[in-house]
Amino acid sequence: MTLRVLHIELGRHLYGGAKQVTYLLNALADSHDIENHLLCPVNSEISIAPLSKCQLHTIAYHGETDLFALGKMMRICRSVKPDLIHIHSRRGADVWGALLTKFTKIPAICTRRVDNTESKFAKYKYGKYAAVASISHGVHEVVKQHCDNVQYQPVIHSSVDLSEFHHYADREWLHERFAIPKHHKVVANFAQLISRKGQADIVLAMKKVVQTHPDVTCLLFGKGKLQESYLALIEKMRLTEHVKLCGFTQKVAKILPCVDIVLHPAYAEGLGVILLQAGAAKRAVIACPVGGIPEIIHHEETGLMVSPGDINGMSAAIERLLNDEELTTQLGERLFQHIKSEFSPQEMARRYLALYKQVCEKNA
């Protein structure tokens, strides 16, 4: 029996959850047991992404307050007649999906990607779903509080496509592009510029690092509401020659092989896709044991861990790797092997396909 699945992704940009949807759909295309349909906003980046054996359905979507969104989704459902609905994003999709499954009686599953706390009313939303899948055990610990009536609550990790990280290390390009002195080593962070991602800790740690390692440059990639605050902090610490705000980039796969260390001192994290990408590029990682990060980074094995907010610990870890090239290489290689075996799109697709069948058989 072939299952017809309607995937709903309402994000407009092709990173994070939307990128994971492309990995899943292309991996599922290898199965003869499923017929994939994707509902997404018109003119979204995923609407023009290369997808194998997937029928596309676009709607005009104006965000969480779009009162006509449910009607548009209902029309697509009537046309597709899916056996199952898979809600991938938030941006209101989790709420619309709950209503969609309520009115159509089509079983639905929701993928939860963040470990943010929700209000007590979240139980009414998740209670409509046949399954709520979390991308990490850390996320599951948060979401399970609202899922007393949800029968299936698996943890299905996000993935990374190793074939996207085949770039060689073009250090000359990196140093020229970001005005880095040729003899400098490079550490980098890729995250939204918000407090829980910990960039302020990186700046403070770099103040200590450059005292013993003046030949180091730190690149902070991302955008967010704290950009001006971080710029002021960098200037206050007199680090303008060593710490650079580089804005959002779509060249992560090209940049990663060129840096020496990836820093991710987050205070909260659903899983940390950048850590999967760092592993794909065989980069050494320094991170914090929060959320789903410990499922990727094992201290002293696939990376180094420091406590959230531990500035001295962060600076010491950076200095340790700068001083030990062999350890840095070993951590990157071990992380690569861990990612390759545990976080592939094929493994993610296998587990979702099993969940689809389980839910459909239950509701047959």
C-alpha cells in the first residue's frame, strides 16, 4: 500500500526546519511506499528547491495571523486526499495543522524543533495530533509536558547531507573575503544574534584569548536584534581587529572547511544543525551541554563542552585547541564519523516512514 503524505512547511527561507524538509523529501523519494506532496508559501525558497518525486502545492500565506490560511489548506487537502498530514514548521502551522486534522479527520503528526517553553494551552494543540516527533531528547523533555494524550512521541534527529560539504579549505579566499591577516587562525560562530545563542560570551572569552594568542580572528555569522549591542561590546573590549560581525551567510558549506574551530556556547538549543554541519566539514567544536547538543557533542570525544556562561572555561577550551592541532583534528574526524552514522537523511527518512505507517495502521 502506498501512503499519500501531505507535508506542510510554511517557512520562507531555506535553512533550519525547511532545509530538513528537503532532506527528508529527497530521502523518502527512494521508497516505493510513499507519495509525497508539499504545501508551502508561494515564492518561498523551498517552493523552488530541487525535490525528487514530490508534488508541489503553493498558497499565499501571510503569517500566523492569516485568517484565511486554514481554508486554503482545506482546499489542498480535498484535492490531494492524503492519508496523513505532516506539519514541519511553526509560524502558525502547528496551530493550523491541529485544526486541519480536527476538521478533516485525517491523522496528522507534528515535528517539534525547538525547546522553547509553551503556555499551558499547548496541550490542546498537541492533543489533536496522532504523533508529535521531537528532533532531540532535549526537545522531547520540554514538549512531553503538553502531550499527555498523544500516543506516539518519538525522537527523530535532524540530519545533514554530507554531499553538500565537499568543499576544500580555501583559506586564501576566507582571509581575503573577511580581511583576516594571513597568519591568523580562525574561530567562528553561526547563529542568530540573540542572547540565548551566547555570542556575548564569545566576545568576552576572546578578550582573554587574544592576550596569549594575538594571531586569532573570530567571525560571528548571523543577524538579529542584538547586532548593535554586540558591536558596542566588541568596541568596548577593544576587539575590533579580532572579532568581526559578518552578517547572515548562505555560504556555510564553503566557510566551514576554512575555519579552525566552531564555537556554539548556547544557553538553549533544540539540537544544533550547525553542529551537524561542522561535523560534516570535520571541524572541531566547543559547545555547551544544553538541549539536544549532548546528543551530538560528547565531551573529549566529538568536541569539547563548557558550562553555559563559563567565560573562563570557554577561553581555556579555545586556547587548548589552538595549542593542540592534533587534538583539534581528532575531534573533527570523530565528529564526522558520528554524524555520518547517526544523522543521515536516510536514517531520518527511515524513522519517519516507520512512524507514518504506524500512525496510518492505527487509524485505518
